[in-house]
Amino acid sequence: MPKSDRDTDLQYGALPYRMGRHGVEILLITSRDTGRWVIPKGWPMFGKKPHRVAEIEAFQEAGVKGVIKKKPLGAYPYPKVMPNGAIRLCLVEVYPLRVTMEAIKWRESAERERLWFRADEAAELVDEGGLALLIDAWR
């Protein structure tokens, strides 16, 4: 698994967005374990570029497709609780995804909730301060 440094695991995430009546809206999903509001993200995939991994994760976890940027808007750290209870520090590179399609059912639709929020609301709802800062700076 690629490392961003010797103590941090690297993940790739998508920031799904659309233009709504009140400006930029962000799609958040609930995590499977705690129900926290998060963005779709996942581990590197062999042979896939980082922005493509983010795009795949957005469809698997949130059921959305669209136009993804090849350049990340930034990165944020978060502590990932592993299945064995260990905690790993992860660094998530975030790629904006302009949503053009929302599936009614998708791979993890029974395990997650997804909702659109104004960008300022989304920044307040996520637990990771670094992600909140990215959303605020990007919008």
C-alpha cells in the first residue's frame, strides 16, 4: 500500500458537488461504522490513477457519477480505525467531482445515507477539521 510518509497511509477521496439555488452544494455520506458525515474515499487501486480511484469510490459509496478533476484540491489527515482496532493516520487527497448522475440504488446504498448540503453546512458537519477547511477554502 502506498505511503505518503513512513507513518501515514494514503487514500483518495471525491468531493461530490453541484450548483444549487444557494450556490455550491456538497454531497456527504454517512460512514458505515459511526454514522459520521464523510466524503467517499478509499485505498489506492493497482493500475488506477488517484483521481480515478476517487471517482470509483464516489460511485461505490455514494452512487454518483460525474466529471472529476485530475488535480486534487488539497489533502487532509484523519485517524482511521482498522478492523483489528488499531488506529492508522491517513492522508486523503481530495478530488472535486461535479455530479451529473445520481443512482437510485448503488453498491453501498443499504449501508449509507447520502444528503446534499450547502457548502458552509457541509464544512460544519464533517468531523475532520482539515476536510472542513478544504471545503471552506474551495467553495
